[in-house]
Amino acid sequence: MRRSIQLQAAPMRRSLFRKYFLAFFAAVIVPLAISGIGDAWFGYRDQRAMLSALLRVEATSAAGKIQSFLDGIKDQLGWTVQQAWTADAEAYHRLDALRVMRLAPAIASITLVDDVGVERLHVSRIDLNRMEGGSDRSGDPAVLGVRSNGTWFGPVTFRDGSEPFMTMAMAGNRKAGGIVVAEINLKLVWTVVSEIRVGNGGRAFVLDRTGRLIAHPDISKVLQGTDEKTAAALTRLRDEIAAAGGEATTARNAENEPVVTAMAAIPNLGWTVFVEQAQAEAFAPLYASLWRTGGLLLAAAIFASALAYWLARRMTGPIRLLQEGTEKIGAGQFEHRIDIATGDEFERLADRFNEMAQELAVSRDRSERIARLKRFLAPQVAELVEKSGDESVLAGQRAEVVAVFCDLRGFTAFSARAEPEEIMQVLREYYEALGTIITRYEATLTNFAADGLMVLVNAPVPCADPALRAVEMAIDMQDAIQRLIAEWRLLGHAIGFGIGLAMGWATVGRIGYEARVDYTAIGHVVNLASRLCSSAADQQILVDHAVAQSVRGEILLVALGPRQLKGFDEQIPAWKVGTRSGRSNGVQEPKGLNG
């Protein structure tokens, strides 16, 4: 019987190629993506920090220049309020005012007010000078502001709609020195703001404490004034930068453009200098880096895809060949060979599979040979013949054998009235019992038909004391079948069992054709054993003279005398087997056998 390995494939949830492809692809792309994202993030932070530092430096520098400009004017104005107002000091005050205006060109006019608030001197670059004007200035915002804070800065105004001006007032160290009120041209502030350049489009502008635009590179924006909406937006931007600790922040400017902005305050004035740069320009290097990173990632993705595809195919190709090979080998195609020449573990695994297939082919052939031998040989004998590899013992030859025939008594009548199921059940129990005993004694079952069996002992493999072994086997067979007969009779089946044995020379060997081969024996001894079996009654084991002579002293026998057997001209002496030597069954051994 041909044996084959049955392989049951488990349901495949995910392709191995897909898993390897994704694994190899991720192994290349994920580190590059992490690196690219990390570089972009840290590049953004670095660029933001560098840009914040640059904008803050520009804003601080502009605020410092404006503060220095106003501080210089303040220092110069201080000379005009050093002396008290006396009749002799008026000329000195006028000279001081003219000298200050010469040293500080940004001062457009100077007005000196005494300690009681009366105007004493007015010197101007564009108006007429006045001496002892005598007008009461005690109610002017400038005078009131100086008396409250010591120094006062007025709002920014525009003369003739073009140039910005601011009024500054301060008092002397002594009350008698009076108060100086100066009108200052802030064109220098516009110049400072206009000169600030950050990149190509970066610019600076200045807000006063109310959020009004007082300096911008585009003077038209200053002249147009600042509406409430724009002032509120700029004030909010100032508050956001202050909340961020003075760091540059991204926001939208008055034109609703995305910019990066930093600021610096001018404390004494309450002004704020802003420096801004368009986000697109500010982060242009970062955007360029991102584009380069994206290009590299795209190139890496293409390369990783090709590499992952190649590696996955290199991995799954041999695995697919192994899978196909195992399926064919599992289906019994042991001649199939798996051809893998990768020079690695796959090739060695394929070699192991090929070796396994070869061994399975050998094992299959051996199993088939043993199966054929077991059809007419005892399993032990079949194994022995197969192991030795020599089947010459099965070839036709002369051998001294013990032929054993047995069959059931009354089986024909039983089978005529019994149901087919009952007949098959009786035969199944019958053959199972006899087959176990025949196998144990390593005898050769050559033929069975219906209830009759033919067994050979001492062929094809010789054994010691074949007659004794055959008789002992027959005794065990009789005992086993009698136990079954007792059960059958309880079911109403009238069945008996008889055995016949004969020993002599016969021609033994294989007979048949390629698809069907049996091992049998031909000769006088076979016919004699068959006739003795037919002559045996229920529970009887009949043997011929040769068997009786061979088991003398070992088995108790009862001589039955000569019998006329069908097919034989002369009468044949027969003996009935009693028990093995030592059994006390009351049967005496015939004297003729004991010498």
C-alpha cells in the first residue's frame, strides 16, 4: 500500500513577500524620515533662534540710537536752564539757546520760561525770535508735565504734513533756572528706521504708547495716521511679544501679511521699535532644506522600494520553491527535487529537503515491499527479508515444511441461514484471532478463502523444530477459536473448528504475476495436510506420521490408526494431538511413538 504525506495548508493571512517588502522598506525609510524630520525640526528651531536674535539686535540697536539721540538733545537743553533769571542773565540765556541750536540741528525752536511760568525767550529756526515775550505759559501741557515729572515728552506732530516733530520740556537743577521747551525734528528717527534692513524685505517701524505709527520707512503710512483697528492689532502684537519674553514671534502685520517680528522698548518715551521680516523670506533657508530633504526622501523611497523588492524576491523566491517542493513531496512525488542555488541557508535547506525526499522514496519502496511480503509472510519474516535485502529465499525451491490447514465445521450451513452482517462479524473475529497467533509464531500465511487457511512453517525462512512449533501453534489456534465458538453458540451458531498438519518436502516460492504475487507450497505434503484437516472433527488437531515422530516426547498424541483420505490410494495413519508434555488430561501417548 502506498503511503504519502498529507499536508494541510493553513490559511494565509498576509503575503510573506508583502511583509518582507514592508520590513525592508521601513528599515531604510523610517531612519531617513526620522533623521529628516529631526533635522527639519532642529533646523527650524535654530533658524527661529537665529532670526529672533537678529531681529532683536536690530530693534535694540534702533531703540538705542533713538534713545541716544533724545538723550543728547536733553543734555544740550540742560545748559539753557543752569542760570537764574536776572536782569544781567538774559543775554547769557540767549547765547546758550543759540549755541544749543547750533550743536543740535534737530532742535527747531527753544522757548525759555521762568520759574513762575512767564515766557522769557523764544528762539526758532523758522519763526521770529522773541525776547521778553511776557506771555503766561504756566497752563501749557509742557510746563505742567515738567512740574509733575521733571521731563516731559509731547506727542508727535507733523508740520506741513511731511516732517514729524515732538515737543520736549525739562526743568533746571534749580527752580530759579526755569523751564526749557524745545520743538524737535524727528526726521533723524525716520532716518534710523529707514536704514534698518533685514534680508531683502525686512523693515522697522516705531509706535508710541497709544499704538500710533510714528516712524516707518514708508512715510506715507505715518502721514495717513493709524486707524483704531490697526492700532489695536499693533498693540496686541506688542503684548504677544512681551508675553513671549521678548522673543521674536510669528504674526500678521498691519497689511495682514505673515511676518516674524521682534521689538525693543524706549522706556523714557513709551515708544516701541518693531523689526519685522516676511516669513517666506525668513524661513527660506529652512524651506529650501525641507525641499532638499523631501527630494532625498523621495529618492530614498525609490531606492528603498527597489532594494526591498529585490531582497523580498530573493527571500520569498526560494521560500516559494520550498513550499512548492514540500507540496509535491507531501503528495508523494518523492522523485521531485528542489533546485535552489543561492549559496546560503536556503540552498542547504533545499539540499536537506532533497535528501529527505530521497529517503522517503526509499522508505516508501521499502514499505511497499514489506506490504507485499506481509500478504503471505509473517510481519517478522517480511521485516527480516526486507532488512537483509535478499529475496532469493522467496524464489522457487525445495524445502521441508510443515503445512497447516484449518477451517470451520458447519460454516456452510451457518452461512446459508445467517445474515451477511453476522457472517462478516464471525469471520472478522475468526481471522483476528488466528492472525495474531500466526504472527506470534512467525509462520507464513499463504492462502485463505472463506473459513479455510493454509499456513507454512519452516519456509521461506528456516526455523528450529518446525514440527513442534507448528503443533504448538495449532494448539493455541484451537484454544483461541474454541473460546470464540463458545460465544458463537450462545448466539445460536452451530460451528466447530478442525486443524490438519503434515510435514514433508515441497516446492515453495512466489507464484502469480506482477500485480498479484502469492507465496505458496506445492507437493504431496500440502495435499496430505488438507485432507487431514477435512478429516478432523470439531476440537481435533490431526497430524501425519512425520509430525508425530518429530514431536515425540513433547506433545501427547493419540493414535487414530489408518484412515482412508480422499485422493490417496492407500490408507494414511493419523494421530490426534492431545496436550503439551506435562499436561494431565488423562490421554496416554501411544507406545508406537515412544519407541
